[in-house]
Amino acid sequence: MSESNPGHHAHVVVHGVETEPMAGPYRRVDILGEEVGKAYELADVADLCRRAGLDELDLEADDMVKWIGGGPQVWV
């Protein structure tokens, strides 16, 4: 998502990496303002989007996805 358009809001927000002692690093995912789960890799984000009916998004290029704390390649 471009910061130059402050009135535009992403449908999907992938938060920065957090760590659980037993499960390892993950990123929280919000869709349309609701927390929908934890993603441990890009495929998990795609699955959460698919379940929410947003399976047409290009997670690596679509401006409807906001990556906080690094893009789709950052999981640690």
C-alpha cells in the first residue's frame, strides 16, 4: 500500500513478526479490520485471504495488502 494516499485503506494488513516459544515466528493478519489469524508463511496469508473471499489478491503486488515490518519475504 502506498503511504502517499492516506485515505486508502488496505483490505489485508500483515503485522510485523512476533514469536511464540513453542511455535516460532509468525505474523498476525487482519482482514477488513478484523484479526483473522496467525500466518507462519506466505501460504498461510493466502489461505486466510481465500477463506475471507479475497482469493484474487496478489499478495506480493496488490495495493490492498499492507505489510508492516517487512514485505512478504520476511518471516523471522
